Amino acid sequence: MSHPHHHVTSPELARLTLGFVPLLDAALLIVARERGCFADQGLDVSLSRENAWATLRDKVAAGLLDGAQMLAPMPLAMSLGLGRAPCDTLAPLLLSRNGNTVTLSTALSEASGATLGDAPVVSALALGNWLRGPGNGKRPRLAMVYPYSCQHYQLREWLTLGDIDPERHVELVALPPPRMVEALRSGEIDGFCAGEPWGTLARHCGAGRLVATGDQLWPGHPEKVLGVTRSWAEHYPATLAALLRALVAASEWLAASPANRRQARDWLALPPYLDRALDHLPTLPLNEAPVDQRFSQLRPEAGEMARVVDHLARQLDVPLRRGVVDACYSPVHFDAATHQGCA
């Protein structure tokens, strides 16, 4: 839904820079720029490709980026001071739901018999039974993208389904998403959990096979969010509102027709974004099995983060204060920007 400019306050910033990591769920940021949704809101937005989540996080905290695509748990982890000094950070909009795959090397998939099926417990048990078999002493090295991520938590839950202890039976390491396929191909890792397109690219080039998806493990769960610091949101409320309206418009355009999704795929495949990593995809997959990636239902709600909160609390061995969680994922900015909060 578009809003005439005279109904809204002009953005405080005319130019801003947003960070992204090369993944399919950067789609709304890229569509909003290439389609002109940002420009329609009076914003000149540059997109800065960051290959590692920790780099992106630090640039947002330092003010080098105005905001960024973030892993859904990242604003909470930043607010709690996990991995760096505390920085109050907000997630005023969801950029995507689902989108992750658990991918094993072709060799490990064939040896263990772990394959993608209707239930992730089947592939997890196949790997677990193989690991408990004779002569399988080497611990597989499995990668996730960041310690405080849905990928890490979903990988742990999948392993647990197979009675595999993530601490004893495998080695977990963190790698940037763009490194996953080459690391799998070279034997540096034996599998990974990451967002698309890296799982299907590994399958396409013969390096790996999908054995489970995030949608199977956490159906419909928020995966990426727009992240901004609380300080930035307080200094630039009209700019934030314009950003949110532009991203909602991008989501609506993307859902409107198959032709739009093919166009979006071509934009994502441009060199500044994902480049050749999309050569195996003819269109931008939307609500398609088995990954069921979604770029809709953008309104944040703290209640949807319960599984993330539970994993974070276990990592820290302390309960998390509800107020911190509610503040990170409050819909107040989204509702104000889209006029959904008016009774």
C-alpha cells in the first residue's frame, strides 16, 4: 500500500547505507533498491555486501552502516553484549521466514544413508546410527554461520533428533555463508546449515545433498530481520518509517506475479549482490518445497522468538529478561509506519 508523501514526515536522512550478506533472503533489500521502492519513499539507499555476519554486526554498532539484514537472533545478541560490547539493537521488520537447509557432503550422505525426506528425524537417525557404527571414529565437522543464529540452533536440534550429541559426536564451526560450498567441496567441512542459495548450490555442483530444512524443524520461523540500533531509530524515526514502508512495498510487489519473481532473481544475480551463486535458479523460489522460503508477514512479534530465546538462555545458562526480548522485537515502529497500530 502506498502512502502519499504529504501524509508522512520527510526522512531526516536522504542517503543511507544498509548492509547485507549474499543470501536469497536479502531479496527485499535488493528489490526495494532496484525496483525503486526506496526512491518512492524519498530515500537514496546504497547496499553494502558483507561476507561475514560478525563484520556486518560491528559495522552497524559502529555507525558505519545505518542498518542491515540480520540473523533473527542478532539484535537480541547485540543488546545482550554477546560477542562484542552491548549495543541496544532493534528488529522493526522481518525480512524472511524459513530458508535454511542442512546439507551433508555427498560422501557422508552416501555413507550414512541420510537423505531428505518428509521428517528430519529419519535423516538425523541415519547419520546417528552410522556414527555409532564400527570404524567411524572421526567426528564430522559441521559448519553454521554464526554462534547466535537460527542455523546453529536448527543444526543442534536436527542432530539431537538422531541422538547425536553436538558437543561430543561432531565438531561445530562457524563459517561465512559464501564459504560453505567450497569448504564442503574441499573436505574442510562435512556438512553445514546455512541459508539459501548455498545448500541447493552445493547439491547442484555435486558437493552435497540436502538432508533437512529449517521449515521442517521450525516451520514458518522468522529467519532474517532488518536491524538498526536503538540510538539510530530514535535519531531518525521518519527515515526508519520510510524504510519500513519501502520494504513492505517490495514484499507486495514480489508476491504479485511469477514474472516479478523472475525479475527479482535477475536482480539478485547482479555482480554487486549474489552474482554467479544463482546460476542454478531460474527464478526466486517463493513458498516452494522443500525450503518454503517466504518474504511476507513482515510484522515482528516477540512471541515468535521463543525458540531463539530458549536456545540463547541455554547458551548463557541464565534466563533472559522478557523486557529485553520485547524491546528488540516490538512491532511499534512497524505499526506506526504502516498505520496498523491505529484503533
